[in-house]
Amino acid sequence: MKILENYDLKSLSYLKIGGVARYFVEIEKIEEWQKIIEIRDKERLPIIMVGEGSNTVFNDGFHNKIFVKIGSDEILKVYEDRDGVNINVAGGTNWDKLVEWAVKHKFSGLELLSGIPGTVGAAPVQNISAYGGSLFDTLTHIKVFDLKTEELYELNNQECEFGYRNSLVKKNPGRFAIISVSFRLSKDKPALPRYKDLALYFLKKRNKTPTIREIRQAVLDVRKEKLPDPRTEPNCGSFFLNPIVDIETAKSLAKKFGDMPQFPISLGEIKLSGGWLIEKSGFKGKDFGNLKVSPKNALIIIGNGRATFEDLVSLKKRIIDGVEKNFHVRLAPEVGFVE
């Protein structure tokens, strides 16, 4: 267990923006929570859970808070039969390390989520999904430490209240620490991906029956082509959510903008492409000094390590206002803000 004071929060965000934390704690064992609770109660400080910082930005000021990161890193087989395997994964495990492990052992269900940055414990918060694959398809339950009741218990898939980039944990900030996540993976050979970019990838290779490893590599190749590398270009991935509108709004927009991408997600709800809206509003590839909108993907804001939180908030507002002016659709950030 590490307890550090006056910790530089820039190191906890892929965008390299942030001030100083009163405490930063990396926790390995469940028993160590007692010490954190003691500090919280004694100094009356809120607890903020953090992962690798792939989806979080911090205010530049002093944060009189306790930032806690799950440091445990472990993948355990719990049960295996002829159809599949149940695994339990520590919350601090790197997400892509888990996907790589599953592919190596030929367990399918996670390969379409290859290359997503962050930790396993953060994945259920955002209910991650990509290229036709979704976390909730394989997640069976999560183990949480409830910071309100100071109890340790499990929540099954349904109890997690998953929605588009949403969950029970996200709806209750500051309440739950995800200790571990459990999955049911299959031994069946995965089907040929239907997602457009992946389907074209295999069509070009004339491969109608890709292996699980080939599917993982295809996802990594497509992501590399479309997304800037945060190691060389600081970014938190998709900065904005793809907006969801009702059918009438979608029909009205389709009449005005015939080439607007639309994706039905449920009865009465249509998902629009936030990247398309931002691009058509003139922001794609535009440079704003210490920040710029990615020329690869308009949903992504890239920094240079010198941007301030104020710079980011200003650009966020500018993009939201621009899209709303052009399309009467209001974007919302996907990235989490700690102010």
C-alpha cells in the first residue's frame, strides 16, 4: 500500500492536464481500505477512484481529496467446462492485457474490445464497447467495496444497470470501488465480424474464417489507423459521446442532411455520429494552440502537455456550441471531469 501526498495529477491523465492531489493511494488488498476510510473520516475528504487515466481530466488547482487506484493485477480461472470458462480479474489489471490473455488461450468474447486503454476495474463504469463487441455480453458480475456502507459485495450484470457508456457505478460517483470483474468466455470460434471497418479488412484479405487472433490483430490495426497514440499525442480517446435522439428528431435531421450517419439502438432511439457532427461543423483537424481536434477522428482532442484545464473547458464549450448551432443537437463529454 502506497500513500503519497501532494501528488501530481498530470501523471494520472492521458491528456496530461491536472493540478495536485492531497493524497494518492495505491491499494493492493481489501484489508487496506480500513486505513483509507480512517483518513477520509478524520480529515473529512472525499474519495475519488482512478484507473490509468485514459478517460479522466483534472482541474489545475489543488484537490483536497483522496485519489485511490486499485493496484492488484491478476487473472484467475474460476470454472471451466467444454463450452467455456469463468474468470475473475483484479480491478487493477490492464484491460488489453486481459484481452491478450483470453485470445492466447482461445477464449472468445473480448477480442473485439482489443486495444482499449484503461483498467479492468474502469471498464464497467463506462460499459465499454467497440466494433460490435460489448462488455455486458461477457460480464457476469463485479465485486465492489461500497464506500457509503463500508461493505464488500457483488453486483450481477443486470444489477450493474448498463446503458450506453453508463452504469450504476457511473450514476453514483464516489460510492463504489470496483475490486474485481468476472466474465464468462466461450470456447466457440468467433464469427466473422460484421462491423463495417472489420468486414472490409477481412474482405480485402479474402479471409472469410478469421481466427480469434486474426480478429484481435484486425481490431488493433483499425484502431491504429483511426486513433492517435496517447503515448506520443496526449489524448483521452473519444472526448464526446455519440448523441442519442428520438426517431422524429432523427427523421428531421435525415431530411436536411441526407449523408448523416444514423444507427438505431433501441425502439424509439437513434444514435448519431458525434465525429461526423463535429467534422461538419468545421472542427476536424483544427489547431487551437495547446490543443487540437484530431485529423484522424473528430471525437478526439489532442494536447501537447502544456494545455490548461481552462483551455480544455473553453474548447469543449466551443465545439458543443458549434454543433448545436449547426444541427440543434447538444453533445455531452464522455471524458470524466474532476474539478
